[in-house]
Amino acid sequence: MLPSSRKPYTNVTLAHRQRWRGRVGMMLVACLSVLAGMTDAIGFMASGDFVSFMSGNTTRLAVAISAGDLGLTGRLVLLIATFVLGNALGVMVSRFSKRHALPLLLCIGALLCGAALWPSTETLPALLAAIIAMGMLNAAVEEVNGLPVGLTYVTGALSRFGRGLGRWLLGERRNGWRVQLIPWAGMFIGAVIGALLEQQMGLRALWVSGALAGLLGLVTLMIPRRWHLGFMPR
């Protein structure tokens, strides 16, 4: 009787923990998406270039090539390559820090604060620092309870939400598709905040992004280590 009486309790406990892990993970995703949206809006309004939305920069690159604009083509190639480098650096920092999020987010915060300190007459170095930071941000959370999430881009999230909606309309009842709106909403809210900040502070609004990255790094210390290991890239 004892083993059978313990089994339902264990299953309920595991399910309860999994639900809480999912909620905490998606709250973290929402906050990090706010950071990404804020930074992207600040960078775009200050320079006209996207900081985290590389799909937009890729389309602009194709248009620049077709127009024969070599200067813009070179600039956009540099921005896209820098973003790729940032993603690689994010994984490396995560591994070197034994997959603790705090060192990663502190590095991101330092890059954003450094960008804010750069003279406003030369926006490219500040822009590159912010792009590296946004690339690195993707190493903070890769999935939550097996659901893939994106922090600095939301096209995939909207696509997964739309496909889930289509299945739901067909009568299928699968879990997980609704939460894909969380990173989209976070990025949208962050972009609104970033646009308002840039109107008041210009590129120095990246100070706020840097401070938020550091604050979120401290918040991750309150997340159980086992949970966070499941969020970050392996």
C-alpha cells in the first residue's frame, strides 16, 4: 500500500513543479524580451539600423545590393556578422561561467553601458556593441519546458502561435502555443518604452537597457539552479 500511496503524490508534486518552472521561465522570457525590444528601438531610432531584428537588416541588405549601394551593403554585412558573433560569444560566456546567467547578463549590461558612453557623433561603434549584446542575450534562455523561445526576434513566436491557432480551430488541443505571444508582447512593450526613452535621451538611453540587464542578472539568482540549467543552451 505504501508505494501505491506515494506514487500519486509524487506525480502531483512533479506536475506542480513543472508548472511553476514553466511560469517562472516565461516570466524571465518576458523580461528579457522587454530588454531586447527596448534596445532595438533605441538603436533603430538613433541610427536607422536594427539592433536585434536581423531579418529586417537582411531584407535591407538585399535591397542595398540590388541598388548597388556598396557603402550600405558593407555596413549591413558588418551588422549581421556582428550579431552572429554575439550569439557565439553568448554561448562561450555561458559555458565558461558554468551556465550561470548572471555573468552573461552582466557582460551584456557592460556592453550596453559602454555603448551609452560612446560619443553621439559616432554611432557605429555603439551600435556594434549593442548588437553584440543582443546576440549574447539569446544564450540566456533557449527553451522553457521543452518549448523553444526567441528573445531578440519574434517572427518565429508569431509563426508558432499562428500554427497553434490553426490546429486549435481544427479541434486539436495541444499545449504551449498560446505562450508564444509572451515574447512578442514583451518585445512590443519594450520597444514602446525604448522609443520613449530615446526621444528624451538619445543613444544614452542604452544606460537604461544596461541597468535592466544587470538587474535581471541579479533576479536570476533567485531561480533554482536546476530550472535555469533547463532554460539555457546546452
